[in-house]
Amino acid sequence: MKNLIIHTPEGFRDIYGSEIKKKKKLMRNLHKVFEAYSYEEIETPAVEYFDVFSSEVGTTPSNELYKFFDRDGYTLVLRPDFTPSVARAVAMHMPAEKLPVRLCYEGNTYVNSQEYQLNLKEQTQMGVEFIGDGSASADAEILRLTCDLLKKAGLTEFQVSVGNNDFFKALAQDSGLPEEKIEEVRRQISDKNFFGVSELLEAEQVSPQIRDAFVRMPQLFGGREILKEAAQYAVNDGAKAALARLTEIADMLSESGCDRYISFDLGLLSKYHYYTGMIFSAFTYGTGEPVAKGGRYDNLLGHFGTDAPAVGVGIGINPLMNALNRKSAREANE
């Protein structure tokens, strides 16, 4: 008789005992916040057609998807990201007259990343999507909700870094650079490598104003004052509008009192190209990966046939639990 394989594949693991109890309790607490903000549950399948996550959507790269075929030969994928799935479901089931709508979800995502080290390829995620409202107040609501979720989870020290994808896009559009070079600049800015940005642009015919803006972007992070500094690099109408939007959001957050958790980062750029405006990531003490990520994606639903603005956030349950465990260990040693 053959020896049975009794271990899990690389990047997957079993959860049991006290760990699963902590995880379930955490998820119940987060769901209470969803309910307090009047978000209704939606459940989408773990398996979707490949087109839901294709390159045109601007989500997870094809080589990081778990792909297989159905009996009719169509390419299917395990869901790597909830947002396109929820956008597809809203376009399919909710006509424009039913919008705006607030939806919340929970479940697992699957990303076959070659960069696997400590990160699991199967991750549990909870989150919300606010669909049909394109206002700055909707952006501010998502940021307030994110802060309330992290506080409800038990975190006391965390920071939500907020940027605007349109700031970079507006500058890139006027740069005259080819798409592949723009992508290289985006990657260097995301890595906070202003030396790399400078080297990339040395041989390119880019205006001095846009060159200076790109080189400075990795360092444009901090408190609200950074928005005033960034104004000198907003050399076109699109970049100015992006900063004005962040300023409007900042005003609303200061009224709610959660501005103490907020910082601004003009160099924050997502690998998900469907983001169209505000984007953000939340970090806490001793973690290298964000415990929450989100942003505005006003064009995504149009890919599925329904034009509607939208904004949302996803909470990574795995990194959040790791952060809470570190917090408990740190407090026990104090």
C-alpha cells in the first residue's frame, strides 16, 4: 500500500485548537463593526471565470493565479482577491436603481506567489465594499470604519497611510514615457527608492517639473502638512485634483477624531491597477505587511457592464492575528 501524503502543500496549513477559537472570535468582533455601519453580507464563490481577474481588470498577475478548466474547457481560477468578485456580483444582481449599496464579506483568497516565505498562499480576508457613492465622504467613511475595525480587534497602536493613485497617474500621463518605463518608475516609487527613480529618468526626455515630482514622491509622506508640501509638485490639473480630494478627506477625518491614526503618503501606489483614487494601507507595531488595504475603484464595475463608483477595504485576518499575538507577547514581557 502506498504511503499517504499527510502534510499540506507549501503555503497552506491546518488551523485548530486555541488558534481557531481566537480566529473565530476575532471575526465575530469585526462583523459587529460591519453591522454597526449597516453593511449587508454577500457571499461569492471561491471559483470564478478567469476573465473576472484578467489583465484588463488590473488585478493579480496571471502567473500567480490557481488556474484549471471546467468540463466545457473554460478557464477557471481560485479567487485571489474579493473586490473584482463582489463587483461582478453587483453588476450581475443589482441594477443601478438599487445603488448605493454597502456590502461586507468574509472568506479565503488564493495567490500562488513565487515570493512565498512566511506568507500563506491561502489567506482569510474580511472586508467591505461601498458601491454607488463617489463622494469624499464615502472615502472618509471607509477610513473611519478601518480604524474602528482595528480598534475592535484589539490594536491600540496602528497607522493608516493614505495616498491617491491619481496623483501618480496624472503625472505619468503628461510625462511622455512609454508604458513599460512608467511601470518601472511606479515600482521604484513604491519601494521608496528615489535614487532608483532618478537613475531611470536620467536618459529620458521628461520635463524638469515632472522629473522632480517623481523623484520626490517616495519621500512625500507624513502628517497633514505633507499635502501642502506636495502642492508644489502638482504640476497639472489631475495632480491638483488628487491633492484637493485628500485635503477634503483629511478635513472630514479631523471632525471624527480618527485623524490621529492617519498619515499621508503620495508614494503609496498599489500593484492593483483598478484603483482610481484614494488608496491606503494600515500597519501596526512590529509587522512588515499591512493588516488592512483598500481604496477607490470607480472604473472596475464598468468592466462587468455597470458603471458605478466604489470604495472598500480588506482586512487580512492572518497578518492581523500575527500582530495581535506580537502585541500580547510584548505586553507580557513589559
